[in-house]
Amino acid sequence: MNIVCANCFTTNCIPDDKDYNKGKCGKCQQGVYSPKPTELTGNTFYPFIERNELPVIVDFWASWCGPCQNMAPVYSKVAQSSPSLLFAKVNTEQVQQISADANIRSLPTLVFFHQGEEVDRISGGLSEMQMKQWIVQCLHKTGNS
């Protein structure tokens, strides 16, 4: 399985018989998997969503956005309880081109990517239950339920 290191963004191939949650990056020797959302930039966004074989959920947010701030702890909590998914964040104030490319029109917006393709998106602040229900629906769309 290919997984992009959450620390240095190098693509690593983890053998199928090994647990990617415990895999170490061949370049930086850190764990390739992070249960915390990974901050993405203009240089790391596309490699992270395109090269990971695991689904990636990206939170597009801004510091001035109240609903974004309210949802951030929920997003982190769901990330820590979902080891078969990768979670990332894009600060729309700092990475404006990526936000424009992704056609982000309201905040917060969550986008579910699988093998580099957008599967679904949802905008607005979500509770933990709503977020988990949306993720289950996305997984059904990818056949990974």
C-alpha cells in the first residue's frame, strides 16, 4: 500500500502484510501515519491526496470562521478514532490557489478524496455524529464500507 508520510510527504510503500499505522518513513524515519489531521500547503496538497491509497478527508477552513473553529475539535476527535482514513486540513487564507482549484465557496467544507478523486463534499459545521454518518456514506460510494 502506498502511503504519504504525514511528516515529510515522501511516498512510502508499505507491504500488505505490515500495519501501515506502525510503518516508518524511509526518508525521515518518522511514523508515516498520523492520527492527527495533517496541514497541507500548495506544495503538499496534490501529492497527499493523489498518492495515498487510503481515503483522505480534507477540512477547508479559515481562522476567522466561527463554525470552522467550533468544528476543529470534532474533526480531530473523529480523525483519532478513524485509523483506516487520513485526515488533512487546508487553511484557505494561506493556500488560496488550492481552495480556488477545489471550488471552495463556503467554510468549513469537508471534501472526501479517494485515490486522488473527489468522492463527495459537505459544507457547514458538523457534529461528531453528522461527520461520522457522512464518512460512512462516502465509504459506501467508494466500496470501502
